[in-house]
Amino acid sequence: MAPKDELGKQGEDLAAIYLEAKGMTILERNWRCRRGEIDIIAVDGQILVVVEVKTRSSRSHGTALESVNRAKLARLRMLAAKWLSAQSRSFGAVRIDVIALERFAGNFALRHIRGAI
């Protein structure tokens, strides 16, 4: 696995652990369809949470959080609707969260933005 891919997987693993520690239930990870991918799909009470995880080891291309723009959020909304259309279960609401991780000197700093849209 390429170092960039390994960093991304490590970030997604940490994000999943964090969400579970916050009481969320992970339904799926790395759900894909022909239009894209959702990193983590979780449930927070009655709320479906679609989570975009961004991990960076430097800020040479901006921060992890800055990499999630309006176009990415719009794509996540579309992907959430696609995922929901294939489910028999209903949810009280849908929320899109972003977890931004930055690794410096081997340590990760995590920032969780609830309801990023």
C-alpha cells in the first residue's frame, strides 16, 4: 500500500474509533458506488451520519479541513441519498460530518465538524 493510502486508512481507523467512543454505531466503511465513496456511515441516535475523513501529514496543500469544499459536500449529499434509497430502515435526519486529522511528529490532532453543511 502506498504511504498516502496507508495514512488515509490510519486516519479512517482513528476516526471510526473516535466515533464509536462518542456513542455512534458504524454501519459501513468505504461504501462505494459508481458516483463516489462515503468514508464512514454511522448512526447517532436516530440520525444517519455520513462522515468524510481527511488526513494530512503536512499543510503544503492546505489543512485537512480546507480540502473539504462545497463541491465535496454536495457530492456527499448525493451519495447519502443514493445510500438511503437502497435501505429499508428510515432515519429521523441525515447529517454530514467531517473529521480532519493532521499528523505531525507521529501524533494525530483530530477535529470533528458536526453538520458540515
